[in-house]
Amino acid sequence: MCGIAGVIAFGENLHDQERIFARMQDAIVRRGPDQRGMLVTAHAALIHTRLAVIDPEHGRQPMHRSYRDEVYSIVYNGELYNTDEIRQVLAEKGCRLTTRSDTEAVLMAYAVFGADCVKLFNGIFAFAVWEQKQQRLFLARDRMGVKPLFYHLSPETLIFGSELPCLLAHPDVPHEVGIEGVSQLLLFGPGRIPGSGVFRGIEELKPAECVFYTQEHDLQKRSYWTLEAKEHPDNFAQTAEHVRFLVTDAIRRQLVSDVPLGTFLSGGLDSSLISSVAAREFAKDDRTLHTFSVDYRDNDKYFRKSKFQPNSDPAYIRTMQDYLHAEHHWTVLDTPALAEALYAATDARGLPGMADVDASLLLFCKEIREHVTVALSGECADELFGGYPWYRDPEIRAAYGFPWSQSTAYRLGFAQPEIAGMLRERADVDREYQETLAKAAFLPGETPTERRMREMMRLNLDWFMQTLLDRKDRMSMYSALEVRVPFCDYRIAQYLYNVPWAYKEYQGYEKGLLREAMRDYLPEEILWRKKSPYPKTHNPAYLAAVTAMLRERLAEPDASVLQLVTRASLERLLSGEDNVQWYGQLMTRPQTIAYFVQLDYWMERFGVKITL
């Protein structure tokens, strides 16, 4: 994985702006500390920071290739999992690659097939190709939105980059947040409206989108893939067999690396499956898999089970340790470090995020990076197989609105009166919810349950999963750790979109289909363990720490956060009068307090100007 950025400006000479480009490069250097590269021509600058994973010697970027009288240059962030197939397709066209780097495969596929090349790729990616003679830029992002790509378009210039701070390092990009951005911070946060970068004038390429930018200052955008509704002809046994193939194939493809690789291991179904398949593959070559788990100091003392978190992870992790015979690494986080890391987590996102759910992952990834460069993780299984409570609880499932955020009125209660009035008038939450439902594809005659499950999958893939993928990418790349997510294989998503809900909920179990399909890979106590979310600290010292942090800011009469929310609403939150979930079970009162700590810090750190 890497960091990419660039500037296209047809009305000026970019040769005298290399200091600006160096600042943009500095903003993404944590994503790729191994190598820096830059191409600057009269009207195009391509910027790269590299984390070398495949073919370290020959994968330097920007990479350049000539083909049929055109010179193509690429900056690429990602990983292809079907590089060998792409090589074969290119060879049949008379084009032979000279390196093992997937960057070259992407570049030459674009040279040969143009924009349609993205339809050939199985992987996670965001990349830019500059055609030097045509003077045209092509940008693309992977189908599931695992790798990020933001851009700012002005009448004369296109600026793009892997992260928001990279764009903000350019003097032409304003640090302004308008009412739409405020709406996202207060009503959607830590989620974002698809395609939005929160800051005024910054957009994000959506999953499965690509664009051309030409000398006429024309930005041509299109989507190259979406979930399609199809008949599901397979019976349950055939479905389970195909799921088993898809999941194991996705994991095996993602084990390719020229640097050390390991897996996250929580003792839950998803990470345990990935670790089990990986361990078996490693054993074929007499290699030992490294696995990684996180816990919190004194969490065994303070843990309290709940409907959403019925048990803690350590006992299940130890079961998997014995089962896998892997080399296991524990990370135990202290409360002071966790609270302090809220600031670094905000730096990493370029936005306020998921509070300690972000901060703990950032610290965890830093420890993992001491041992491996690549790690596989279990994101997306719940979205596809129906693992979240809102898939299975009839009341939550039937409720209007985003199921993980049923607290719009509560959120509005924090806003300054003028802002609250504007947000009520805009009705952004209702509009975005309805527009997302309209994207769900159905078959004629489907039952209300099947239609609702398709809607739920669309909502989760477009919103909740994107928030989690943002989190995984930013927190891991902050320590130059490449995280791969096998369940985000688009083939799994397309197949599961059409699998009947009765199959997914086999024998009444959450993700029953996945459990049955993969039962030979896990011990029984892991196979049938009830879902438990990413672990949070239960130590009351954390609540005390973030409370003190927010009170310290409120002691300042001009605290930045008070531009957006009222002092009274924060005092009410701090006093314990409110205990409403801010963002599903992941963000309750301690995390809500920490979110406002992050929001205040972010406004100061990035010089945010609110322009309503």
C-alpha cells in the first residue's frame, strides 16, 4: 500500500510548485515510508510514497511505460489479487510485463484496455494514470471502496490525494466547512455522505467510480460496477459449497507478499476463519503464521456483558491459539495512552472519528507493524452475511432510518440553535436514507422480507461498512501497516446479494450460512460463538479521562467546538443525563464525549473555518 497525490493544471506551469508538492507528499509519507517519488511536468504532477510489499526493487513509482505512441505514467495505491490472470490477458494481447509488480499490471492493462481495465481487476486500489501526449488524467477506485481517493476541482485545477490532509496541504484548497459538512459532523459522524469529503469543495471518488479529466477542464465520471439482483438457483448445500470456495479463495489470494504477513485475531468467527485458512496455507510451506490480538488493562475486572457484547475475547483467543499453533502476539492498552491517542487518530483520519474505537486500533496497528508489514482482517463479513443486530432484530430492522444511528433528534439537540434550524430544514438524513434505498436492486415478486434484506445490505455497504473501512485504512496506514480484507472480495458481495435470507440465517444463527460453510476450519466453541463487536475498554478511568479532556476545553470561552454545539448540551452529556447511542453499540456515552474532544481538536488542528 502507498500514498498517492497529484495536481493537474492546464492553465499554468507546475515546475515552480515543487515545494507545494513536497508538502502534499509529506502529508502522506506515513502511508509509504519506504520510497518517495514524484513526476512534475508543465501541467501534471504525480506524487507517491511507497510501502514496498510486492517486488520492492522494481515497483518504484511514478511508473512509466510507452505503448502505441503514448507515454503512460501511474501512481497506484493498492493490491491486485489476480495479477497472474491480468498477466495472461495482457500476454494474449502481445504485451509482456517486465516486473512482478502489480503496479505494472495495472498500468499496462490501462494502456491496452483503457477505462475498461478496472473491470478486469480483483483487488483493492485507488490509482491515477496520466497520458502525456493526450494530456488526460484517469482516476479509479476499487469496487468496494477499501482504498480512498479524494479530489478538489476548481475551474482551472484538479487536485487529488489518498487522504484529506494531503489535499489541505495545497494552498488552493480551502479549510472551510459549510452546512453540508456540519450536517455530516453532527448528524452522520463518524460516517460520511458517500462521495463527500466534508470540507467545502472536496469530494471522494465513490466505490467503483472512475473519472477522466481533460484539457477542456471536463470531469467525466462514471460507475463501472454495482450489485445486481439475480435469481439464486443453488440449493443450500450448493450455496454453502460455493461460499466456502469464495471465502477460501479470497483469503488464499491475499496471502501473497514479499514481506512478513500475519492476521488479526479476536476469537470471533470472521478473524478466526481468516487465521485458520491462512495457517493451513502457511503450513504447506512449513511457515508459522503470526496472529495479533488486543485487550485493555484491567478489562477482565471491569467487563460487563450486554446484549451486544455477551462475552469478552481472551478465552476464545486462547482457544484459537491452541487450535492454530500460530505465533501469537498480545497488545494490552493502558487508559492514558488510549485517551492521548484520540488526537493521533484524528490526524490519521483528517476528521473526528470513532473515538477510542479508532484510537485503540491505531495503537494496535503500531504494535503489529513491529512484527509484520501486512495483516489480514475480517471487515465486511457482517455486512454481507447479516451479522449485525439490525439484520436479525425485527423491530430494529423495520425501523425507518439508518439502523445504527436512530438518534437524529438527540444529535440535533447538541447543535447551536441557528445550525439546528438549518439542519432541520435540509433534512439530509431522510434524503440520504431514501436515496440509498432507491439504489437497491430487486427481483419482481420478492417477499417484503427479502426486499428489506436487500435494502439493509445496500445501506450497510454504502454507509456503515465505509466508515469501518475508512477506520481500518487510516489507522493502519498511519503506521505503514497494509491491511487486507478478504471478505471485501466483490465476488462474495455479488453472490451474497442474491442468497435468500433463510440461507444466511441457517438454523436461526447469525451468519449461519458462513458458519455451516466453514465448519471444518474452526473448533465448535468458536464456530458457534455469538457475535461480539470490536472490543472497547470498560475501565471507568477512560470515562474519567475523556471527561476531563472535554471539561478542559470547555474551560476556554472560545473553544472551537462551541461554534457548532452548545455548552449546555455538552454539560448535560458530561453530567451523565444522556446515555443514548451515538453510532450503534460502538459509540455510547464515553465515545460520544471523546467524539467531541476529537471534533474540537480537529477544528484547531486543521484551522477549520465554519462558513454557513
